[in-house]
Amino acid sequence: MAEKILFLENPERISDIFGSFDSHAALIEKELGVLLINRDSEIKIIGDEDNIEKCAEVLSYLERLSSLSDAVSEQNVLYAVTMVKGGEAEKLRSFDADILCISSKGRAIKPKTMGQKSY
């Protein structure tokens, strides 16, 4: 078993990433076969090397998503896990680069799925 420690840029986002009652973390652990341990501004990932890297990709995406919007949904978590497990992590990284428009409140509107991006 290997382990990796991720340091989050904004520790306040951990509650958004992990979800209420750590439901998102439990989903990631189940789908990727890893163990997540949260300590202050760091997240320790324990598991196989390949699964650790996949989990790190998912958590990085969710952190970026959390900084762009107020909430991270279970659907966002499942989508990220599915993309990473399918070997499409590179596409997942490119989502935050595409701003479709700016809302009247000044927030960036971006695609959340590959289908939205291609449309």
C-alpha cells in the first residue's frame, strides 16, 4: 500500500469536496478503492499507486469545481470518477479552461460535462 498527501490551496473547500457527512469521500473511496484521511489543509490518500493517482485527479478537479461554484454535487463526483477511471483525466483537466460567458452577477459559466462542452 502506498500513500500520498495532497495539500489544498483553500482548506475551506474540504467540506465542499468531502460532502455532507463525508458522503462524497465515501463514494470516492468505494469507487477507487482508496482510503481518504482529512487533516487540516491536507488529504492523505492510501491505496494502490494507480488508484492514488486517479483519486488525486478527482480531488484536484473537485477543488477547482468548488472554487468556481458554491456546491459540489454527487453527480459531479460520479462524473469525475467515471472520467478518470475511463482514462480521460486530460479531458477533465481542460474543463476549467473554457468560459462560455459571464453571468449578470459576474460568475463564469462553464461546461460541466463533455457533452456540454461539445455543444
